[in-house]
Amino acid sequence: MYCARCHNLRPRVEYGPAQWSVVVNHMRAVGDIPGKDYRALLEYLADRRPANAPASFPSPDSGAGSR
């Protein structure tokens, strides 16, 4: 996919949903990731979160990850 083009893949457990939302939003702009793939990536990270992680990602409309 996109992530390994520029850097090593990060372990999914490295961040919680709020942090991944910020990271993926930033990488979407830097890596020119289409919206469809952006949403799929957030779903992937949410489905594979550690058991102690929050249950959901913040909405893109909530301002999380905004610059």
C-alpha cells in the first residue's frame, strides 16, 4: 500500500484510535492517499486495535487531526 513507500510500517498497537486518526490524516495529505483508501485504512486499524484501546476513531468531521 502507501505506508511502506517512504518509511517502515508502524505496528498497529503503537497508537490508539485518536493518534492513528491524526497520523493517517497527515499521511493522507503527504502521501496523496485517496479518501476511499483513507477510510479503509482507518477501518483496518480499528478492526485490529488492541483489546485495551478505545472502541472507535474520532469522526473526520470532529476536527481530530486537523491542521
